[in-house]
Amino acid sequence: MKIEEDKSLIFSAIKGEKISWSNLNENDSSKLVQYCLDNRIAGLIANKIIKEHIFIDHYKVLKQAQKIYLYRNLMYQDFIESIANELAFNNINYRFLKGTHLNNGCYSDKTERYQRDIDILVEKKDIKEAYHCLLKLNLSHENNKKINLENNIRSNIHITKLLDPTGIVSAELHHRVTSTYNKEECNLSKILLDKYDKEAYEKTGILFPRIEDTFLHVCTHGSIESLFNIGPQFMMDIVNILNKYEIDKEYITNMSDKLNIASGVNLTIWLGNKLGLIENSFSKHFLPEPEKSVIENSYFLMTNQERVNPINLLVKRAVLWDYIKKTFKKTSDYFGIGSNYPLTVILYIPYLTLRIFQKTQKGEISLKDKTFLSNKESVIKYLNR
């Protein structure tokens, strides 16, 4: 797999190596700095870049980003502790997910990982009480907007995000973590709430999922749920988990099969392997190895977030989606049933859009046919043609 020279520097930094941009001209260096800012990896790059091997103004930008990361993380940590105490006081079983777990369990340097928000998972039966716990902590919806709580819970995997008075700290209260609504319960959510990371709990007094379950969640969220739109930070998280913890490989393989997320987990691990971030001794446990085209499409989607030809992007996403959907038994298993916007399920868009584009080019359907686009049965029948 060919990796562009500038992107290879980023993955070298993720691997933990010192990097040099001395061979980049000022324009290319500026573009790469902007890429790091856009993809929230500027803190890591600031730590790994050799100061004498980058334009001084660009180095200052990276260091300034580091200060922002640190400031945000410290603000977030105060709220995380307050939320944990409030939920525990009310006997609510909770887990802090993804970035919050990783910043408290994997990243010793608080300037490296950008914390975008706080993701909290509770059981669905507890979500109303948990919601009121957050309101007690002076969190509110944007512009103090009132929501219909019942509709919000029924229609989404989490309640509309809540903000602190500064607008910097945001929290999303989840009752599930996967976007498919065709099952009564989200099995991955049940797994995340079952055990906890004992090492992180002893250090912080806060409940996070067992690290293997966070690993499964990060893999699934980065690949199946977002089609790698998270960018290189997603792979940085995977590498940090593997560097910090001794992961139970047998548990990962068995549970990913049981939860029907093996395609996303395997794809994540093999992509990391091809980038030189994950050792063969680890990836060989996760078979079958995805086809070369799928790996290349995954890399493309992870590293090219802007200024991409939309049709080219759709084609690459559709190829990736074809691979991922093979693990589902039928169309209704990967169609997002129950959402207010069922056609905007993130995996479903590229595949559907590409197929519609192909059909309209042949004059077989018209995009003016709103009945077709709004009717689930029509869409499923169409996809299975």
C-alpha cells in the first residue's frame, strides 16, 4: 500500500518515532500543519517533531494547539469527576466511553489527545434519571433549548448534547452505542456496561469499560459507524491501547464474532498492520485479512477528509461498505430502523447514494420520486435488485 510521504510522517509519529519536516517546503509544511489541526493530532506532532526541523512559525502553531488540548482536557476532567460522583450517588450504572477512557487510561501526556466531548453510557431504564443528574451540574442544551425527552430517547442513540456555561465542555448521554434500531437492545452496550477497567478505576475512582470492550468499541466506531471519517486520531487511539495494555486477543476475536462486528475489528487491525503500527504477531490472530482494495479504501477515507471528488469518495465508500455488509445476515440488519432520519445512517448513505447515482445515470429512477426515497420497503427492495 502506497502511503504519501507527508502522511507517512504522521504515522511515524503515531508509532512513537521522532519526525523531521526538513525536506518540506514552507507551503507543504503549512498544509500539513493545517491537516494536523483539522484532524486533532497537532498535540502528538508537537511532541514528536524535531524543533530544528520545522519552520519556527509552524512549530509555534503546533505548541499553541497543545496548550488548547491541555486546557480543554483539564476542564473536561473536572466535569467527568463531577458527573461520575453524581451518577454513583444516585446508584446509576454508568461507563465513560472512548476518548474519556483513553485520556484517563492510555495517554499519560494530557497535551496529546484532543477531547471533543464526553460520552456517557447508561442503561436505558436509567437514562431519564441520569439526564436530570446532568442538569443538576449546570449542563444545559444549546441556547437553553427545551427538548421532548421521550421523543429524544426513542429517536436517537443519545440525548441531544449538553453544554457547560462556557460552551466548551459538551456531554452526550447514551443509552446505546450502535446506530441500528432493529433489535430491542444494543448488545455492545450491554457488554460495555458489564465489566470495568480495574486499573483505571483504582487510579481515578471512575468507571470505564473493560479495556478489551473499549477496544471493540473504538474499532467499531471508527470503521463500521463512521467509515474512517474520524481520521488518524482513530488509529492513534488503537496504537495507544495496544501499547498500554496486554489485550486478550481470544476475547476480542470471540466477542467480535458474537457481536457481528468482526469485519470492522479485522479491518481496523489489518489497516494498522499495513501502516506499520500493529505487529504481525497481533494481527495474525484476526483473519481473514481484507482484500488490498478494501485496505486502500480505508486508508484513503482515513487520510483524505477534505477536497475529495465526491463521486470518487462515494465509490471508495461503497467498496468498503460492500466488504462490511457481508457480516450482516440480511438487509434489515444493517438498515437503521427507528431513527428520525433512517436514510442518514452513516454507513447507509454512500452505498445508497452510489446506487441511486448509477440508476439515475441510466434513467432507471428519478431523484424527484420522494415516495421512493422515504419508503423503507422500496429502498430495501431496490438494494436487493
